[in-house]
Amino acid sequence: MSQNEPRHSLMTNPGVLSKSEVAHVLFLDIVGYSLRSTTEQSRLLERLNEAVNGSKTFQAAKLADRVLPLATGDGMALVFFQEVAHPAECAIEIVANIGKELPVRMGIHSGLIQHQADIAGNANVAGEGINTAQRVMDFGEAGHVLLTRTYADWLAQLDQWHGKIVDFGEGVAKHGQRIKVCGLAAPGVRNDAPVALGGKTSESGTPGRKRVVILYKRNAEPDSTLLNTIHDHLERHGEDVFIDRHLKIGADWAASIEKKIRDADVVIALLSDSSVQSEMLEFELETVADERARRGKPLLLPIFIGQGKELKGNIGSIVNPLNRAEWSGEQDTGQLLTAISSSITEPMAPQEEELHLEPAGGAVPVDSPFYIERATDAEAFAAVRANESIILIKGPRQMGKTSLISRLALFTREQGWRTAMTDFQKISFGVVQTPDLFYKMLAATLAKQLRFKYDFDEEWMDVFGPNLNMDNFMRSLLEESETPLVWFMDEADKSFGLPFASDFFGLVRSWHNSRATEPFGPWGRFTIVIGYATEAHLFIQDMNQSPFNVGRHIELDSFNYEQTMALNQKYGSLLNPEQIHQLLQLISGQPFLTRRAFDVLARHKFTFAELIQQAASDEGPFGDHLKRILISVTQIPEVTQAIRSSASNLELADSDASQRLVAAGVLQKQGRTLAFRSPLYERYLKAHFQAS
């Protein structure tokens, strides 16, 4: 690679991956971000972006194409190439720019990353380098700039950094990863040890260690073998593990066991066909349940050995409602150990009544704890805040358009702006077959929502025609107040098939143009947000006279790994990282299906193994959704035939029929062909059509 060649130039082609290389990663986030209102979150992110863009080091690296900035929802990762000191220099400059305004923490690490492209073809990276940078940051509090020992050792090779590195000790991060942590000593940077590293102790008195008790049946296999594996794994990761295999059975034996259980932070129960018959195990689990009722501890992790069927009796009443892990052989050991470590560091989900589960379907309520922000959210809020003229929010059905629009509308109301909403899905187009009725219906609903008095009998004149009448109405509405007006149009593509759709959207485009032609007119305080799923060019006659090739384009996409993991955490960490990957491979991050998966798991309707096994079944967790898709597809003969005859990509013309399925989120474009949006859809539809 030449000195002037961009380090991530391969990222324009999603199918091309560069070699792994060492990068220097600065990870930063806003402390307490999720507790803020949507309005406050947007303001904080905007201020953070300003602080980063104000860094001379960042700007120089950006100009030389030696940094890759990645949004993370509540912050960002800055991936620097070549210059080891750049993350530290940038961090100090950011601290100076934000002062005490923002509660920001930062983490820096040098490690291996692998270039890759996200589903939209944008540059991204993965690997230990970025993961560890985030984990060292997670130890910090507002004001900290934390370094891994790896990065600190490299930085210390440079004379100007001598005396500016503080050793804070070792911490245990997610999944048991041990990290030696240092701090950056610089003006404005917090230099006291983080609480997570500074001696905060567990009840056992040993910093960072959890007291773990493992319950099992003696002299049973494979119980004993699995027991030893779990014991060794936990001890290697620094946990204080107790197993009842050395105590002598006698008068004090039961009391000693009971005390160990009641004092524990975590209890792991190995449940096999043999152990669940044990009265001693039943007593031990009853002790766990009693102590949990008293103080909320210990955390109970049941591990089902074998098929993991529902249990009866007292043991069943204790463990059946809980999240569980399953083990049926050596092939499951790695996944099991990961799940145990993850559950100890990030406790598994509370029960349904504590989670206050919501139905998975339709728009996500604006106050929902299960809403997942994507990078496009921040872009949309910034565009609305800037009073941009036209904001286009595009994405297939059930991709989150209405949920985002609802949040934007809440934001505009909180600003005191005038806000109007038109949901084209609610309009009976059979009643408004003429443009005059259509425009008059829109104007009347806007007037009603905004409490605007307009004399339609006097002002709406036949001689003007529908377009000019609507234009006059909007001008009067805007001139009534100096307050910005935002008009949200959801499901706008429902109107694309109308014979006068091109005229209507041409009128919308004219309002955008009026900002330039009438600089002192009212149009500068008018914003239109349009949510749609179908390709506009298939229906709009002249795209040069429509709003769909101007304004801000925001395209919603599927959840990536980090967003799926974030939703997993909102549901109480139901799945381990390997299971998250399995779920993504099955449903490709489709937002509704992702929420549906976590919902049925949280309600204990399916185990994860059952969810994967029955995913493409009519009676499975996604059955209703899949049957609706089947009905849609059967109404399109050319698509049905293509599915019957195709083993991979579908050879379909870019027709109205195929676009209906792209808009529905069933298919997606891949070059000149169409492909299924997820393996789940492909498996389900081919099973129905190729068998018939």
C-alpha cells in the first residue's frame, strides 16, 4: 500500500475485505445518555460532534484519510491508522473543547481490526481492537480517559508522553476479559481511579470477585465432568467457587451448605434426569428461592443437561420461569461457558412482570424502553432541528419508519413548533378520486389539527384549480405564525398510484424551491417529513419535478450486531453473543422479527433452541408474520414461479409486482437481481412453493 493510498479504500465494495491490521481506537460515549429525553440526547450528540470536529488531530487525520469515524448511538469510535499518538492527542483536544459541558468518558486501545462493510456498503470495522477499546472505556466514569496497558506501553515509547500515564490496576470486563487499565494524565482529564477499579468490593470482600455455588448430584455423569469444566473456567476468571465435595456429611453439613447458598452472589444448578430426582437438590433450590425472596440474591442460573424439558414439582416451579442454558454434549461447552460468564457480569433478564413487556408489532411507543436508536436517528433529528425543507425517510415495511417519525413529531412538539401528521394509510382513496377533493381533504385535516380557521367557501375557488388552491392554503397557514411548521407524511407511497400523485408531489417540490425564489417568504420555516417504502420513480412521472431527488435522504436498515445486542440487554441479556450471531444469521436483523424473537423468549413461549428449530414453521414464533407474507406472494404469479424454479437469487424484472415485495421487506435488490431479505423468508417460502 502506498503512502498516499487511503487506508480504508476497499470499503466501497462490500464484497472486498482488506487484511487485518493494527489500529489505534478512541472509543467515547456520553455517560447517562439513555436516561435523557430524546430532545436532550439529540442536543448532547450534536455538542459531542462539534467537539470532535473541533479537534485539530481529528481533522488532520480525516484530511489524510487516516481515521474512520463510526457512530455508536450514544457516542462514537474513532479508528486511527499509523500514528499511535493520535487517539491520545485527539482525546485531550476533545476534553478541552467540551470542558465540563458533557459527561463524556473515553477508552483507547491498539489492536487488530478487520475492515468490512455494513449492509449499506459503508465502511466499518470489527475485531479485538475496537471491542477492547469499548471495554476499557466501560470501566470509566465521566471525565476519564482510560488506556489499555497495550496502548500505554506503545505511547510511553514517545518522549513527550513520559509522566503522563497513570497505572490504575486490573479490571474484569465483559465475558471475563481481564484488562490492565491506565489513565491519561492531562489538563481537564479526571485522574482518580474509576470506582470499578478502585477497590469497590463484592460481598465476599475480594475486589471484583463473585461468590459462586454450583449445585449438582454426586457420582452422576455427565454431571461431574461438566461440573469440573465450569469450576475450572470460573476460577480461571477469578471467581470464588464453592462445590460441595469436601464437606463431611454430619450434623453441621446441611447448615454449612445452606449458609454457602445464602451468602452466594450466583448459584448454578446442573439439572439432569438424575439430579432432578435428588431430594437434596430440591432442598438446595428451595433455599435459593427463599433467599432470593428475602434480598433479591443469589442469581440462579439453571443448566439443563439433555433435552431441557419443563420440570414438574417444586424444582419445576422454581426453575421453569427462569432463563436457562442448555448442554447436550461437548459441542455446546464453549457456548455454555460464554453464557455463564455473560450472565454473571450482566445478569439475565428479570421476569416478565418486572420487564413490563410490550406487544411486538406496530410502531414502538415513544416512551418505550425497547426502542433501539440507529445512526439514522441522529441524522433525522439534526435535519429537523435545522429546519431543512424536505426529509425523506425510506425503508421497507416494519423497518421502523413510523416509530422514528413519532419520535421526531414528539421532538417538534417539545420545541413548541406547530406539528401536523398525515397518515396516508388512513385515507379512503375511493372517496377522494379527484385532485380537488384530495387537496381539500389534506387542507381541512391540517386546519383542524393546527386549529387554523380558513374560509374554504371564499378562498378555495374553482378558477384557481386544485394545485393553486392548495398552495394558497399553505401560504396562509404559514403566514399566520412565525413558529416553524413541520408536516409529517407517513406511508406516503399509499398515494403513489393516484393519477394525480405526480402533480401533488410536484407541488411539494415547489415549496422546497420557494425557499430560494422567495427568500423573504414564509417557506423557510416549513419542513416536510415524508415516510415511504416503495420506489418513487416507478410512479412519479417526472422525478426532476418531485421531492424525491432533493432534500435529506434517510434510509432505514436492519439492526446490526451491536443494535441487536443492545436490544438483548434491554430484555435483560436473554442471549449470549453466539446466540445473537445465530439470530442475526436467521432473520438478518429485521427489526420487527428481532423484537418478536426477544418477546417470545422473555415470555418463555419458546427456548432459544426451539425458536431456531421452529422459526420457519407455521406454528413457530414468527408464524403469523410468515403466513401474511405467504398470502402476499401467492397473489403475484411471476414471483411464485420464480421461487419455485430458483435455487438462489430470483430473476425478476424491476416491476410493480416485485417492488411490492421489496417495499414489504420480503425481497431486496442485489445488483440486477432480487434476493430474499433474510434466510428465514427464503426457507419458509421455498418450503411452501417448491414442495407444491
